[in-house]
Amino acid sequence: QVQLEESGGGLVKPGDSLRISCAASGHILSVLYIGWFRQAPGKEREGVSCINMRGGNAHSVKGRFTISRDNAKNTVYLQIDSLKPEDTAVYYCGADVDAYCSEYMSEGAMDYWGKGTLVTVSS
């Protein structure tokens, strides 16, 4: 089992930057990659960024998103720059034990999920 816990969300202004975290615990050696997804009100969950846990590929769908990891802390970060109101969403991290990070990251492929952290962008 793998447990994931997101943190760092909150209310920010347009143009601000924000870094949110995903802390992993449990059988983390089984995790091949961690992905960030987001779900805006009334919309489907969409993939945002992913990173392999033991080096190699990282992918982000938008240039304003930067993913990084700290293996010593078992934590993956998502930095979001130039925040826009349309970035308002619940951000979830998921863990996949069967595949590596790629542009084809899929919500349906994730094996574990956190409960999410809400990011609200408003002036």
C-alpha cells in the first residue's frame, strides 16, 4: 500500500506562483511515477504533470507547471507559475506502480490517490 498526502493549496491571486506538495509513504519503492492531476468544478479530472521516482522522464502539459521530487523526503512538488483563475481546481497526486511517466499519463492507470488540495485563484 502507498499513502499520498497533498498540501500547500490555498487562495492566491492571478499572476502569483504556488508550490504544492505530495508526500508519499508506505511501500513507496513500488512506485514508478507520481502524477499530478486537477479537477475544476464541473469538469473531468485532467493530467497536469508527472515524474519518474528513480530518475529519467518528467512531463508537464503546460509550460507554467514544473514538477520536481525530493527522494530523501519522499515528496513530489508541483510549482505553478503565473496562476490564472482557470487554474482553480482540486489538485490530486496519484501513484502508478506499473508504468513510467509519459505524455500519456492517465487517470485510469493510477493505483493510489491522495485526497487532494484546493487551489483557488481569485483577485
